[in-house]
Amino acid sequence: IRDIVYDNIRVEHCEEQLFCFRFVESIWNIPGDQTFPGRIANITIRNVSVSYQKGGPRSEFTGYAPDKRIENVLIDGLRYDGKPVTDAADMGLRVNQHVANVRFASKSGVDLAVSSSSKCDNPTNSGE
């Protein structure tokens, strides 16, 4: 999956994670096949407004392995309850070691990279 743009979206009520990009070994007890290479790349999240998210802001980007990465995600104009999101903490973003180059556009146009404090273990592949 690559070259996707989410633009001009209004979310009134979100029960779960707002954005969840990940590779998993199985879903609903149906085994996945992770032998094929793949990645999630070049994603833009622009002008997304969230009025309410149950439990507070949270999203997850978790790659699976070096050949199943999530990379080059730009977050520009994301707002929770009218407040701009400027970093991973503002959106409750969790990432793992197989995620690279997640950027938050600032008002000055300078990108702020995801800090290492937002890193988490990959719950679907903790053996790596």
C-alpha cells in the first residue's frame, strides 16, 4: 500500500484508534501470509479533524519486519477537539522499530520527526 492521501475528513466520534496501519500474523484467527514482501509508504494525513475519541487520542503504526515497514507518513493539519496535533504524543501515536520517517508539519513548514519515546513493542511480533 503506498501513495495514499487522507484529506479534508471530519470525524465526529471515534471508538477505537483513529489510524491503525500495521502488518499482523493473523486477524480473526485467519492466518496471514507474511512471506511476501510489502510495505506501507508515502501516506499523507491532511486536514483531519476529530471532535471526540473515546479514551483520548490514539493511533498505531506497527511494521512487521525490515521488509514490511511503514515509512514516509506526513501528518499535516490533524486536529483533536480543535487543537492542532504537533507530535506523536498529541495523537497518542504508538510505533515500533519497523516504522520510519513519520513527520508532523508545523506552522513554519519544518517537519518534526517522531521521537523515540513513542516507540512500542510490536504486539503481533514481539519475538524480534
